[in-house]
Amino acid sequence: MALERSGYNRNQQQLYEECKKLMNYHIILTMSDGSMYDGIIVEVNDDRITMLVGEDVMDQECDSQPRQQGSYERQRRFRRFRPRIFPLGALIGLSLLPYPYFGFPFYPFF
């Protein structure tokens, strides 16, 4: 029992050190229940992490002019970050979010 407890503390200490190292980076958290959150770590304590979690917000643009037939309403998309607290004990892993988000390789012009 004591060996399991010390191994658990060692693993939690490694996660704590990794959280400190990846502070202020855009990362993905994996929790013990299988949920994943992306955001930015702003504070790390002994037992919890404070993280800015991103959420998408859609806003409809309102015009005072009458709409023409066949026109559509334009929607704007925003990304909002809100602070959230996660317990360090429920954390399984961290991974750095890959930048840039390009899905194709870069080729220089000749």
C-alpha cells in the first residue's frame, strides 16, 4: 500500500512539474473520466490547475435595413476564454496543441 501511494505522489509530482513547464501555452488536458479540454494554464497550485478554457460563440449580425429576397443572415464566430479550475488528481495527461493549424505542408515559391 505504501509503494502504491508513493508512486501515485510521484506521478502527481511529475504532472505538477509538467503543468508548470507548459504554463501560458495552449494545451489539451485529458481527465480521468475521458473528457478533454483545450485552453491556457494560468495558475498551478499543489492540488489544482486554473485554466482559461475556450468556447465558441456565434453572434448574428443585426441590420436595420430591410433584407432582400434570397439574402441570408451573416453570423460572426467568436472564441471566448473563461477561467475554470481542475483538480490535479483527476488529470491524466497534458499535450501541447500543435501550431500552426495548417493541414498542408509549406512549399516556398520559386
